[in-house]
Amino acid sequence: MRIKKLTLENFRNYENETFEFGDGLNVLSGRNAQGKTNCAEAVFYLCTGTPLRIRHEKQLVKFGAERARVTAETQTRFGLVTLGAEISENGHAFFVNGNKTAKFVDFLGNMNSVFFSPGELRLVQDGPEERRRFLDLSISQTSRTYCTALVRYGKILEQRNNLLKTRNVDTVFETLPVWDEQLASYAARIVKARREFLRALSPVASEIHSLLTDGTETLALGADYNDAGSEEEIAKRLLSSLESSYERDLRLGYTTVGPHRDDVKIAIDGVDARGYASQGQTRTAALALKLGEVEIFKSLTGEAPVLILDDVLSELDLMRRKKLVERTRGLQCVLTCTHAERVLFGRECTKIKIHGGKIIR
């Protein structure tokens, strides 16, 4: 997968700029707050339909403009594909080869990407929500079935929680079983897909982590919940858990069991990374997970995703910088930094300098 050309119209601090990317390493350089990360975010948004750093998409629209447009000409194993997104106060719309997609899931999978920045340390340091988000974004890019199950699970969960908030005991106990049958079914698909993803990712991430640390540390991943059994067995177990939590859920006003509460265990040398890893260990573990994600995409789709490295190298020591840059060989990589010459280590690349939301040509 390759992005050949990216056009930004009223996106963040860009008025109208077109980036032409090479097949290998693409270095976006410039001083801080000039728009390097905004360009990287546009690539990620066009691949996932998900903004990186905000909750309200209208913040992606340049101040004073009515709407933003992001368009990319891409090369995949299926040929040339044009992807587009339009964002306004009223929401967003996605396009494939000029045709508006009827469903969000129809947009996913046309172009995959993996994003890493210093902020990705949240994946290790913060609460379970960050690790669930990592799983959901990654799996959804390669499985529309998973994305559909995730969306439907979320809608049913919202209905169940609204019912619990009514505090009407008779209505709740009469109606919950109807919601729970559907909830358990979609939950089982989510749990099973996450299990398969983690089983594939764990050995790959562990190997990369060993490379980054010169074999001095070990990384292990695992589900912090019961994911054993077939999809039918998982659904049956979840249904039983939902039924046994009726009184607690009613008292609290929300659903306390299910994949929306699950977590992933990340251990370094057998110790929980969240509570005990140093800043350097956390950074290396998060990077290993992201580079492992690249390998999973390659094995599932037969193509490498676009790797986005946003201001990462300044946070790594010299040894890890060299290993990371070497790891980008064979990938299309968009890398942002302040000084291009300091990070290349002799690598050929496409250099793009940015100042004030404009490409300096």
C-alpha cells in the first residue's frame, strides 16, 4: 500500500496543499507548530476515519472555513484507488473513487496505517480504554466483520445502559434478557477476534522488543479476561455473567461486564509494565507493539501499511534510532522531525519541508 499524492483543503492549518510522497521514507521537517503532525494526522484519518487527538471532528476544519477535504491517490495490489473525506460542522462523509460510501465499514481497509508518536506511551501507561482502542482500531482496519460487530455492540450497550438508568426494577428485569441475547452474541465475536489478534501480535512484538533492547528484556502480551472457548461458548459465558450482574448493574446504572471493560496485560520481564516500567521501557514496549502491528497487517493483507512516525526519533537513544530507521526499509513511512539530516543515517528519502501550513518548495 502506498499513498502517491495527498491533498489537504482547509484541514487544520492547511489551506490548500498537495504532498507527493515517495514509495519509501518520507521526511516532513520544519520547526514546531508548523503543520507536520497535522499532515501525519490527515494520512491516519484517511486510513481509519478516526481523528487522532480530538473528540470533535469539526476541530479538523481550518478556523473560518465551512468544511475540510482530504484526498489521496493510493496504490494497492488491486490498482489505483482514490480515497476522500469531507468534514464539516454536520459530520463527515467518506468517498472511494469519487463515490460516497453508504456505510463507514465500506471505507475501512482500502488503505491501512500504523501511527506512533510520543503520545502513544498512553497505550502502556494509561487505563484499559487506551489498550481497547488500540485493538479496535487495528482489527477494524482488516476486518469489516469486527467493525460491524463493534458498532452494533456499542448501540445495544447504550440501550441497555439507558434502561438501567430508569431504575424501574420491573421493567429492567423484564427487558434486559432481550438486550442481553444480542449483546452476548456481538460480544463473543469481539472477544474471539481480539484473542486471535493478540495471539498473533504477542510473539512478533516480543521479537521486535528483544531486537530494540539487544535481548536484555522480554515483552509478553495477554488478555486480562477470560477469552477461552469457541464463539458459542464465549457468548454463553458472557450471557451468564450479564444475568448474574443484574442487581449490581441496576444499582450502578451501567453495564459492568463485557468487552467494553476488558484489558490487555503488558509485562516486561514478567512484571506489569503499567505500574513498574520506566519511561524508556514504556517507550520501547509501545514501539514494539506498533511495529508488531505492521507485521500483522502484512500477514493478513499481503501488503505493508503506511507507517507514520510523528516526532519519535528525538525521544530515542542513538541505538534505537538507527534500528527504527532500518526497520522502515520496505515500507512507505511518513516521518516528522525538526531536522531531517539528523535522523536519516544515510538513508535515501523524499524530503518535504513545511512552514506555516505550506510546503516550502
